[in-house]
Amino acid sequence: MIYLDFNRTTPLAPSVLEAMQPYWATHFMLPGQEHSQAQAVGESLEQARESVAAMVGCDPFEIVFTSGGTEANNLAICGQLNAAPASRSQAIRSALGSGDTVSGDRTGTGRIHVLVSELEHDSVLAAAFSLSGDQVDVELVPCQENGVVDPAQVESMLRPNTRLVCLQLANPVLGTLQRVREVADVCHNRGVSVHCDATQAFGKLPVDVSQLRADTVAVSGHKFYGPKGSGAVYVRRGLHLSPICHGEPREMGLRPGAENIPACIGLGAAAHLASRCESEVSDNFGELSDRFLNGLESSLGESPILLASGTPRIANTMAIEMPCDAGAIQKAARHLVFATAQSAQPPDEITRSLKAIGRTETQIRRTIRVSLGWTTSRDQIDRAVSLLADACDSVMTR
């Protein structure tokens, strides 16, 4: 098989597996206890936290381990919206300086307004809308045809009682990069917090939260060769979150229960690996993507269309409209693994993203999502081009 869908099929890096191995059988104690073996595990956990912090560009105490990107998004969103308003305002004043204006609910109704990009992952949308009701109004921010949310559009939609804006960094379907820093600057000038789901960006390009200026940032381990079920959320110092689960307080008091030590260690190892390789990997992705697109163009009678081609993107992720039905291509090219839009309801992430940029039902059915990995080679690219060309020829001549 040739994998052209590393967004879903990323394997565990060998060095990550090696780092995790002792914590399944030998170093099985829980941290925080008094005896020396537990303290050693605790030290390893903090070293992993330092590695994640180094990748993200923050201090270790601003990193909270989670069970993945989904929990990170839920904790960041629900944790902020459930936090006490007084603590929230105090945290913003501390971060921005006492002279800045802090937005609150000036309507007198006690309602909270939240803006969410329509391109967001299900875990962001579902977390925000789970709070929608008597106290929370959630509004979707549309994107442009190039797959980017306009910061001016966000600014025009802000209300006096807007508390949170959710904007991803990289779209997992189109690969487009959002202007998070510009949105954060607009929001912070109004005393509004920003959550950024950056799960798709880590391992593809360097990410520094001090440059993003988002207040919370989600990380998912399996997106950069860490273990599935591992993740973290960056929480800007001074920002108050409420826990979304309850029990014995751990992880800065935001997560109860015993830590998944092997997963945390694996996440730290993967973060260390990504920090060393991101710049080189990004350049390699650019070369392989160009090779793939040029190969398709020369092999197909009708040129494929790269969506959002003129927009800054992560180089490994492409949404390509093919000359015929993508589902039929998938059946004909049985040795290739890539993603297509699913027809079942509710709409999947690919369908939602493509509709957001104005693609028709016919165009969506013809679109494939390709995401390259660190181990993708030139030979695999050439073989994939050949298989796709043969599959298209087979479908179109039926």
C-alpha cells in the first residue's frame, strides 16, 4: 500500500516507541508520591512537558497534558466559557496591562458571545455548540473562497459581550494557514480571548505561540508521530480555566485521575523529534507536493485542480479536484490510501470544508484529500501518480 493520507494514518516513530517502552512495565509508578521510583517517573513526566513546551515556544507550566487534540479543544473552550467572569476579566487585564479596555457582557443579560470559524474541527464546533443556549450565543465566521478567514470579518462580528474566538492554524483538508496573529491582535484590543486548534501544523512547520498570540493552543500527538491518545493544551500564563472533569486534581488542577505516563513520555519524545526536523520537513514536503502535482498534470488528459492554490498552506496537505468521481477512483486504485468526502449525514470534515469555500456537490464528489508524511519518498510519489492516472483512465473509459 502507498499512503497518501498521513493525516489519519501517521505511524509511531521508532524513537518515540523506544522512549515509551520502559513506562509500560518497568517504571509503572504514578508521579507525585513520596518514594524514589515515583519521583523518578515524575521527573520524566516533567522532562516530557519541557520538550512539548520547547516545540510550542512557551514555559513548561503553561502546558497541560491531555488525551489528544479533542480533549485539548474541549478543555480550552469549555474551560474558558465556564470560568468565573471576574477571574476571566482579571486574567485579561493582567496579560494586556491595566490601561487596556476589557470587554465583558455590557448588555446586562449575562449572555456570552462566541465566534467560531466554519472551518473548525468537529471537536471545536461541538464543544462550542454544547454550551449554546440560555447563556451562550455561538456564531459561525465564514471563510473566503481561498479558504482563509478574513480578520476584518472577525472584527466586524465582535460584540461587546464576545468572550472567545476560535480559529484553527492549518486546515486539515485544504492545508490553508489562517491569519491567527492578526485575529489575535484584533481580539486582544477588544479584550477577547482566542483559542487556536494548531493540531495540523505541528510537525509540518515551526509553530511559536508567542508569535500566534493565541491564549490557548491545542496539540495532538499522533499528528507528528507521537502516540494516539496523547495531546496537550497551551494555556497562557494568567488565564483562568475551569476543569471539565472532576476528581483528584492533577495537571495544574485541570485534569483529574492518573496520568497516562507512557503517552505523555511518547508525546515529549515526538515533540523533541519534531522540534529538530520541522524546518527540513517543510522544505521536503514542498518538493514532494510539487512533484506530485506536476506528475498528475503531465499524466492526466485533464489537469487536476489544486484548491486554494494561491494561499499560504502547509505543504503536505492538498485538496485536489480530479477529472472524475473520487469514490470511483478510490475503488480502482486499491493500493492507494487517500481520503474523499463521505456522503453520509452529518457532513464530514472534508465536505464541510469544501462547501465553506463554495464548491458544488459535483466538485466535492471529484475531490481527493492528500497528506504526505515524513517517510513519503519520491519513488512513492511517482508510483502514486501512475496508479491515480491508471485509475482515472479506467473510470473515464467505462
